[in-house]
Amino acid sequence: FRQIHGGLHAGDLAILAGVQNIGKTAAVIQFAASFAKSDTLVLIVEYEHNVTHVLERLLIQNSYVNGYGGQSFNQDQLQEAYVETIREREEQNIINDTSYKSFNKLLSRLPNGVIAWNRLSRIQRNIWIIQGDGAITTPDVLAAYVEMAKQYAGSRRILLIVDYLQRVPVTGFYRHLTTEERVEYIFHYLKAMALRCQDEGWIVPVLGVAAIEAEALRAGRVHMESIIGGAITAYEPDVALIMNKDDRDPEGNPVVRWAIEKNRHGPSDLEWKHKFFGAAYSFIPDGEPVNEENSWQRERKKTQSEISAASMAEAVRDVLGKKE
């Protein structure tokens, strides 16, 4: 976010997209924790995962010592700790335990469990995790959550995270919308909401996880032009962050190539490599910049030229067809 001149700004609509199973949800949760530490109220609206799943990932992230490894715990260890704690309660015939004893015992069974909870408890009041519903959590509902957050946040900043944008339902139209029309409406709505909040003196940027077209996913490498929804997905956002898989590091850890492919606040077409520790759902903040010679943005520019040429050819065919 240093390359975006201080992070997300008032009125911003930013998108995050990438290949499958690369850590997009882990990334937005890590972003949420970082913003929450700076006294921003973060709303995470999750259409993909349930609230417990997100809380568990937040807890695991906070067990990761200094973000660089150490005695952290993973999802399997957390599940084992659940089972052991429940088994102990049953053996002791403990029913309706409303104290914190069981929770403390759960944490004590985990490496850095108490440390993780202490870290999370410092920021948890600044993170709202909301279960999104693909049938009823419409853009109007998202706006209502933001209005609720304003009552709670006072003069603080608010960040709305939507995971993911193409799952937001759109209702109330007299006919069924195409995918492009629906995505266009969602993007327009959220951008307009961010701008309206800015006009009212609030800083409420929106960060949305965006889905990629199946054909691009099969190709194995994606760019912002591959986002489902047509031309609006390239025009409307202020910032576009794209994630692709890179080679593993010498220790075998996955490396993710992050690209800023659009940036209204500064330079774009920039790339960095960041290690990803999947078991801890954590990206190492310090990345390695990719030089222009090895950048995948050269490939993207070629794709843009091909798309532009194809669009022009189609337009010419349309014009000739009408003349005939």
C-alpha cells in the first residue's frame, strides 16, 4: 500500500483478484487486521466463508510470531484442541459451562494460543465480520451496514471489505440482469457509496475480492482484464491488485506475485514477490520487487493490444453489417 500513496483513500473502490487457492481471503483478513490496528473500523462481509472460519483464520494469523514464523499453530492443531477440550468437558461431566475456563484451556493447548488471543483482543472491537447471503445481502444492505458502522465509529475511518463482489445479489429489476449488467450495477453502486461518504466527510473506501473468468483461470495466469463483468471492471475501480502464483522459495514455501495493475494514486504495472505461509494464512510484508524485464505486465500489454484489435474488428463488422 506504500505505492498507493498511503493506502486506500476516501471515495476509493479497490479490487483484489487472483488465481484459485492463492490466498485472497487470507490477504483481505491480513489487510483487515492491519487497518484495525490503525484505529480503522473494518467491516468484512463474507459470502464465501462463515464467520467462525474467518475468526479462526484471524486467530491463527495472530499466533504467527512477528509474522515471520516461529511457534504458530495451524488449522489441524486448532481442530485437535477443540476435540480435546470437548472430550475433557465430557469426562468431567461439565454442562452449560459459561465461564472462560474451557476457552482458556483451548488456548493453552495451542502454541502461542494465549499470545494470539491477546493480540486479536486488542483489535477485535475494530473488526466486524458479517455473514453475507447470496440471496438477501444486496448492495442496499451493504450500505446499511456502513451507516450502522458510522454510528459506532464516531470520527474514525471505515473500510468495507466484500468477499466477493460477484456474489452480491441484485434485486428489484423488472427483468433478469445479465452477468455483466449485474456486476456493472454492483461496481457503480459501491463506488457511488464511497464517493457519497466522502462528500459527507467520511473516509469509507471499499475493497472487493473479484472473481476471474474460467477461461483465464484455466490458462493459469490472470490479469485485471480477466475479471468477470466486462469493461466496467477495468474502468470503475481506482486500484486493482492482482495475485498470481510464482516459483517456491528454497525452503519450499509458496511465493505469490502481487501486481498493481491500476492505480489512480500513483504508478501502476508494478510487481512484487511475497512469501506465503499457508498454514498461518500469512503473507510476509517485505517483498522482492520484480524488474521490468521479468515483469508479467509485458505479457498483459500484449493481451490488451489483442483485445483492442478484436474489439475494433467486431465494431467494423457490425458497421458493415448495418450498411448491407
